[in-house]
Amino acid sequence: MAYDEDLANRIRELIAGQSGVTEMKMFGGLAFLIGGNMAVAASGQGGMLVHVDADEGESLIAKTSARPMEMRGKEMAGWLRVDPDVVKTKRQLTKWVDLGTAYARSLPAKKKKK
């Protein structure tokens, strides 16, 4: 399954004008990075991925319909999978994009490879 291009465009609109944002195809989707750190992605499995602090991730999993992202059968702490029906409105999407971008901005920027 290809990533949802409409969702990617909606994310792009929300972060337009922010500094240090790049896009990269990864995990079968389109990731949005800040300072080289992934913030959010339109997932190739549908919905989106959101990168948050691991402790905040546990709290969000308990309070929302978000669930841990799994890679090769292993849950990845701080990486959340958010279903498409949870980000239908701009307000819903903004909440998750803001969480991911805030966390990515809190991390040290990655050095560019030469």
C-alpha cells in the first residue's frame, strides 16, 4: 500500500514555513523531519506515524486510540501509529503534527552526512 498523498499534503500544509523541515521516503511512507529527526510520517500502512517522547507515548497510548508502532514484530517506544479516522479534521491532524514536530525540535539536530 502506498502512503496517502492527501494526508501527506495536509501535513505539508501544517508545517509549511517551519525551519529545518525536510521530507524523506522511509518506512514505505513519506516522513517529515526537523533537523534530521523524524517528526511525523504519512505511513505506507495507512494513517500516520508520530514520534514523541517515550513516556509521553505511553500516556497517549493509554488516553487515545494511538498504538505503538511495530517494526519486525517489536514495539518501538516513542513511535505511535495513528489511524486515518483519527486525523480526518484539520484540528485532529494538527494535534498529532504538533506533538511530533515539538518532539523533533527538542532533539539535537543530526549532522548531515558528506
